[in-house]
Amino acid sequence: MTILLKNARIIDPEQGSDTLGSILIDDGKISKIMDIPNPVIGAKRTVDCGGKCLAPGIIDIGVKVCEPGERHKESFSSAGAAAAAGGVTTMVIRPDTSPAIDSPETLEFVYRRAVSDSRVNVLPMAALTKNREGREMAEIGFLQDTGAVAFTDCDHVITDNKIFARCLTYANSQNALVLSHSQDPNLSNGAVATSGALATKLGLPAVSVMAERLQLQRDMTLVEMTGARLHIDQLSTAVSLPILKRAKDKGLRVTAGASIHHLTLNEIDIEGYPTFFKIKPPLRSEDDRIALVEAVASGLIDIISSMHTPQDAESKRLPFEGAASGAIALETLLPAAMQLIHGEYMDLPTLWKALSLNPANLLGLDAGRIAIGAPADLVVFDPDKPFVMDRTQLKSKSKNTPFDGRRMQGKVLHTFVAGQEVYTA
């Protein structure tokens, strides 16, 4: 079916443009891009975007879908519905399930469930070591053949340098992408806040920002030694940025991400011990937050992700120190990211590089861009639409969002995956 999306502000991250025009979709792909708001074209369906924004669908790296093992927290069906409502057209899912996605058989199960239940694209990552224990390398080659797009042990940091170096060396021989988590586990174990006056005042176990810097330096050294491709899943502190810049200046094949929560929240939010603000790494200072935002704007940090981590009510309804870490963000990623636009930190094409184009380039996807022949994975949204976030209305099974009750701006109006409308407001 041909669909005409007319009278739209087309956000093109590849060209860095924000212009009024129209897009024609045919057979699931973008077939025509016009700088005419109201073209006369015979299409089976016409959607008048009303001057609202039309951009590539978000490609979200690091989503946790709790299948297998914890389907009561999130399923592929509920995560897919949440993603579609949030303008996310591709979920790149983490392997920290129960059991971990560390074998071709488990990966095949996950892929079959994703294809049958999710209304958006799902790309699975696999564990780097068996059961994410950091002792024995997983079957990277077989997992890659089965469909794994990257390899990571998530927040289970491999502490044995020799084992991690072997994993990087083998991954490099297969041109496989590895994701790492930059938190020294010996320093950060048990910590729930960032070291400083606030953590002391609240009496919470805390970790220095140097735990991130220390681990990042280790990882960059091993990348230099092995030549592997490495993506840092989420940086959260200003002290890490010079190390990342030096690695990139050296020509190392490294990229880095930041979570939307570390870009829009800070450590002051944990006053009063609200457990929905307990995430990993813990929220940082306002200076750290501003430094991260500026790094995204400059391109030093490549990718923004939701780090969607569902937790049920029982695991959050505990004292702050004992509560589970994590927050959902598939539906809140876009409106939260609009804070960076309304705060005038960056423009929409720059933001969409981090949300869509750069993740696509990292994974070698044709999506994430406005181009003839590209998949019609698109989102139409109103960047200025105000609303009050109500977590009970979210489509995720778990409702652990730190944005509950917050006044926000930015609403998704339509989401298309391969030219099929999967969500309409």
C-alpha cells in the first residue's frame, strides 16, 4: 500500500536538515521525498501531519524484555506496544534474562517469540560469556550466525583482564560488536548513590565517579591491544569524557552511549528516597549531567538509549538501598529527550543522530535515515505537546518510571514500521 505523509517537518539526521515537505511510502520503503508540503499524488492513504515532525523511528540499544524468565515484568507483546507508542521502531534487546541469552537455542526461542509478539523490529544481543559469569567465552560465532547483533554481559563486568582480552580478540576476528559497562565492580558493589555531600546526608552507600573512569581506562587499553569494536553502553560522568576523546583521537573503534535518565535527571532527585529514581549507574551531579548533554551535542557521545529496565512493584516497594535498580523508558524516551530541545542544548537533527542514525550505523542497518529506498520506519510527533505523565497509562507491564506526575512535552502521533502503522494517538 502506498501512503503519503504530507505537510510534515522532515527531520533528516543524515543531512542535518529540518524542512517542510512530504514523504511517499511504497512497499514498506521510502519511495519519494518531496519539499512540497501538499503534493498532488495518488496514494491509497494520505496522512496530514499538520506541520508536526516526521523523523526516522528511534533505534533503542539496551532494552530489557524479560522473556525468558520474568514475563510478569515485561513481555515482547507489552514491550512492543510501549515501543510503538514511544516512537521506537527497533528494540535492540539485552541478554540479561533468566536464563541468559548465551546459546543458539535460547536465542532462537527469543527471536521466534519476538517475531510473533512484537509490533516493532527486535534485534537480539547475546551474552559475551556463558551465563554472564565472566569465566568462559560464549559461542560467539554460532550466536552471530543465529542472529545476535552484538555481545555483552550487561552490568556483569568481566574482571579478569585475560578473559576479556580473549573475548575481544575473538570478537574482532568475527567483526562482532562488543558492549561493555564501565563501572569497576570492586568499587561500585553495593553502592546506590554517587559519593558526595548528598549521599552522606542521606546515609546511602555510595561510589566515586572514578569507578567509571577506572573501568573505562581498562577497556580502552584492551581495545587498543586487540583492535576490537567496542561500544560503551552508558557513560554517566564528566571525568570519563577525556578518556573517550583520547581513544577516538587515536582511531580506536569505540563508541559510547548515555541513558536518557542520566541526561535529564540528577542526584538531587533521590532526596526523599524515591526508588523509581534508583538506577544503575546511580544518578550523578548536575555538572555531570550538563557535561553529558554537551558531549551528545558535540558528537563525542554517539548514542542515547532508554536502558529500559522493568521492575515490578514488589521489587521497588522496599527501602532505597534494598530496592531493585532500573527504570522503564520506552514510552518516555522521546518526551524526555525533548527537554534537550526545549532547553536549547541541541537541535532536532542532532538529537536524532543520537537516537536513530548513529545506532543504525553502529549495527549496519539501512534504517535510521530519511532516504529513498530506506525502510519506512518512521515516527510523527508533536515536539511541543504538553502533558502530565501518568504511569498507570503506560503500556509496559511494569510502571517504574521516574517521570510519573511530571509535566512533559512531546507526544508521538503515528509510528510506522516497514510502512505499516503500528501506533496512532
